[in-house]
Amino acid sequence: MKIVKANAGALTNFEVLDFLNSRGASKDTTRVIAPIARSEYKVYDYLVETAASTQTRESVTKFADKCKDFKVAKAEILNIINLRPSSIVELLPVCVFFLCVVSIL
């Protein structure tokens, strides 16, 4: 594997899970393609229990594109994708947090 750009930005949980899957990570440790560190197993085990396991690249891209119309910050989009709130009540704390951070800066 070759690193093209060392710090390209933050990744969604879906992108991390997709990367681990491409390296052969799975619940069955005997089916591993490449050597995977113990910490990567722990990350994989966590991510398969989150919304990232049911997301698709198309749905993540489509959501991010639709957010551009509302001038939502990239960090907010990232958190919304990772948390995948299912109601406005769950979405509000994410937006309020970033409004507070922006006002401090």
C-alpha cells in the first residue's frame, strides 16, 4: 500500500470500515488476507455494530452532496454521517455543539 496524501482529512466511520474490509478484516480471524493489528480488530468490531455497517458509498456521497445546499460545515456532515441520527431530536445536539465551537473561535 502506498500513501498518496498523508493528511487528506477526516474519514467517516464507513470509509474506515470499508478500508478494513478491503484488507480482509472480518469477524472470523482465520479469514484474514493481510496481517491486521489487534487494534484494527477492535476498531472493526466496534464499527460493524454502528450505522457504518449498513451505509453505502452512494448513500454517504448523496447525503454529503445534499448538505452543500444548506451550507453545513464539513465537520458537521462527518458527524451526522457517523452518528446517523434518525430524528431531529438526535440531530440537534450535533448542530448546537458546532455552533458553540464556531462562536468560541
